[in-house]
Amino acid sequence: MVVGQDAYLPCTPHGVIQLLLRNNVKLEGAEVVIVGRSNIVGKPLANMLIQKTPTGNATVTVCHTRTKNMAEHVKRADIIIAAAGWPNTITADMVKDGAVVIDVGVNRVEDATKKRGYRLAGDVDFEAVKEKASLITPVPGGVGPMTITMLLYNTVQSAEKTLQ
């Protein structure tokens, strides 16, 4: 994957790219900020987005817990991908009008009003950011189903290769 050869793509990053493509979000030349540098999402997604391919050619900045002035980086982004693992990391004041926001985070937040005692929340302050974003994914129900879909895609690809 890193050198651009045929490979099984990591499911969550692949799902994010498919969400963007299927919603006609232009990746080529886009300023993308990924908040989170995990081996599962942040690093592979950055690599996939910088590849010289129709699903890449973006300019990518990766922010993390040691990034100084993270809000300044995020505010420049045409596409924000939040994969920090911390609820409400991305707030409305960090998002420029019309940005595309993909929330990969799934966090348990204590909530006494819920039967289980918690609710799921993303890394983005959804209610505030949805007013500024041109597109935004919900949590739950956004990236998660795409991760599962890409797992099935990889499974079918593997089966087809085995049958050849």
C-alpha cells in the first residue's frame, strides 16, 4: 500500500475514502487535515490520500496530541477527518464554512438519562459543526458501516483471488 502497489486496503481508511468519493468530494488538490496518527486510521489514511491516484493527490496534514496550534491547522482544511479518540476534539470555531467533516471517533460518554448509563459520541461536536460543514458524518451510523462494508469488499476480493 505504501508504495502504491495492489494491496488489501485497511477497512476504515478505505471506507472514509469511499464516503468522500461517493459524495462527490474532490480529493485532488484538497487540503485535508487528519486529527489522529494511529496505525489503524490516521497513518494509513494519510498515505492513501497522498498517493498519485484518482483516490488521492490531496495535500495532507496529520495533527496529534503534540501538535501546536491544532485549531490553525484544522481551520485551513477543505476536508477534516477526526480520528483522535477524544469526544468533541473538533469544535465549530475550528471549522471553516463549507468544509467536509468525517468523524471516525466512537467514544462512550457518561449519560445518566440513557439505559446503559452512556451514549456514543464522536470526536466532532456534531450539533455545532453541522451548521458550518457542507457534509458531516454522524456517530454512530457514519464511518462504522463503511468499515464493515470494506471488510466485506476485502473478503470478496480475497475469495476471487483464491479461485483464480
